[in-house]
Amino acid sequence: MNFKKKLASGKFVVLAEVDTPKGVNISELVTNASRIKGRVDAVLIPDMDNGVMRMSALGGGVLMHQQGLEPIIHIYCRDRNRMALQGDILAAHVLGIQNIVVVHGEEMAKGDHRDARPVDDLDEIGLINAARSLREGVDMAGFELKGTPDIIIGCTMPSYADEKALDAQIELAEKKVAAGAQFIISPYVFDMDRFVAFMEKAKGLGVPIIPTVFLLKSVGIARYMANYEPGAHISEQVIKRIRKSSDREMECIRIAGETIASLKEIAQGVKIQTLGWEHRLPAILDQAGL
């Protein structure tokens, strides 16, 4: 069952995020993909996220398709104008990529090419509208297409520090869904009670919600996120649990696996994000019972 059908069926979907290389050596990418083939429903490919230049998501998506995994690629407005974005969506479909997620591109000042000029010809809602229009057979200039791309369009919600910020993000998500988004990837989950409260507010959006589970890797990363990413809401109890473990790396994997297992009863899927530790995805899946 492909991602589209499984999403429509209401079954729990498992997505794994895999970064493309900064270069052309694809051996690690291909090896990591082979380790999770048959264990995930789709592989999510970021497109130079965090402002770091890498192989494009389009290229990574094609490689995943060649390896027998279903790809989902990030697409956003920072690096391309509306013509290039539409062209990439059409090319993706022809090359075997039928799933896209419209995301917000990080500022160039935080990346490794700080002198690069952002484009931002469209915003997220404009890009979702453009993708939906292509799916309906018309480009943004109103011209009919010769063949239409059968694509699934997703969007994201960023983390939120408080209820006021959450309300604003849900209001924006409603506009994204109205524009054509068919599923939403929501922020990191470290506090299950807080996520349950989030789902109560988000269920009115009327589309599947796929939360993100992030592999913390270490006490230092957990502490940093707790201190400097207020939307993460990592408790002292979680940090203490990692610090006291005799095998801290494995403890982080257990925490991720336990979180995923808990989400099976609440959400319609999960996105697993490891940021360079894709080789640990099988262990996380094992811990989650997947």
C-alpha cells in the first residue's frame, strides 16, 4: 500500500527523514535507505534545510525511488521563483516522486552560504495553491497543462512556546488546508500530555496529523533544546533519565522508540528525524515495535 492509500485509509504511517549528502558520494544515503526498506512507508528528503547547501531534494528523491522506497520531498520558496517551483513539481512527478511537503525555508544567515539571496516569490500558502492548481491541470499563469501531476501535498507546523502561539499556528494551518494541504507534519513530541492537548485543538483541521519524533542523541543536545528552543518542552525528567543511563546513546533511542509507540494510539503517523544519525533508524524502529 503506497503512502497516498495508507494515508486515506486512516492507518498509522511511518516516515523517516534522510538527508542528502553535501557532495556526490551517495554511498551512505543508499546504505541507510537499504536498512529501512520495507520498514517505513516513505522517506522524507529535506531540501537544503537549515540553509546548508546539499544535493537537492529532487535528486535525493529520485535516488530513493530507484532504491525502491517511496519519496516525499521538501519544497519551499526561499531558493526558487514560481516558475522554477512549478517546473520542479512537474519534474518530480515524471521522475517518480508524487509526494511533496511545503515547508518554511530557514534564513540564509543561519546557513553556510550567508551571502546567497533569498527569492521568496511566493509564501507557503501561495505555493500550496500553485501545487493544487498543477494537480488540477492549470499553471499559475492560467495555461492548461499537457498531462497533470497526481501529487499529494503536505505542509508543516513549527514548534510553539505557548497557547497564544499555538492558536496562531492552527489558524495558519487552517489556511494551508484550505489552500490544498492534505496532511500536516507537526512539531517535535517530547511531552505526551502536551501533544494530546495539541491534538484536541488540531483535530478540527480535518486532515491527518503526523507528529515528529526527534532523536536527542545526548544530554548536551537535550539540554540545549530545553534551554534555547522553548517550543521543544523537554522536561528535566527526560534529561535526568539520559544522564543517569549507563548507555546514553541507547537511552535516547529507547526514548524515541517509546514516544513512537505511544503515538500509535493518538496520531495517524510519525516522522522520525535523526539529523545525521540515519544509521540508527533501524534501532529506533525496533524499540517502537515497527
